Amino acid sequence: MRRILGAGLLLAAAACSTVSAPEGMDVAAQLAATSPSPVQLTLRHGQERTVDGTALRLSFLSVVEDSRCPIDAVCVWAGDGVAEIGVSAGEGPASPLRLHTNLEPKFSDWSGVRVTLIELSPASRAANPTKAADYSVRLQVEPVKR
């Protein structure tokens, strides 16, 4: 009886698990194998996430600069925001990427994976400087097309 119960629990656990690429496969191949289209994810300041089914880890390290035109002001130009994103494979050390909202680079390629900054939130306000903890980024990741 215990064997049947154990086998049933093992099957149930396998059915509920997320699809993962084989271990030892590089992160770009893992991403291509588990997601046919680009993956978007949102990170709050200081947050780290692993892309489902891969060893690819992304973290929102800091806002290096935010000179974007406040939504409650009139500006000569739109300004720029710069977010520092950490990217790594598994438990390896994170490589910092600096991505821009308006200027270049808006994306960076790392180990066969393209990381693009889609949005830096919230929009700035002239009267209220944004606190670091209030920022979030929306990123898109996809294998580099060759």
C-alpha cells in the first residue's frame, strides 16, 4: 500500500511541477525551450526573480539616474531613466546591466539572452521625488536572434 501511495504522490508532484529545460543547458537554450515568445516580468526595487523553467535570474538593483520629465511639468525634452539590472545563471554571480528608458542602450545581450527595459515606474513628479523603494521595472527577456 505504501508503494502505491508513494507512486501516486510522485506522479501528482510531477504533474504539478513547472516545465524545466534540461540541466546543463545554457540559459538562452533553456529560455528558447520553455518559452516560444519573449517573456515579460515586473520587478520591484530590490526584488529578484528566476524566469520560469530556466536558471536565468534577474534582479532590480537600483535606479542610477532618473531625469525623466515629471508628469506634472512642461519640459524641453523627455529625459532619461537608467535602471541597473543584475542578471545571472543559477547561483552564479550577477552581472550588472545599465538600461535606459529613452537613450541607448535600452537592451543588453548577456550569455545569449537579450534583456530589454520596457518601463521604469512610477512616472516622476516635480513635487514628490520618487523613493527608491517605490520604483519598479518591466523587463522583457528573449533569446538573442542570430
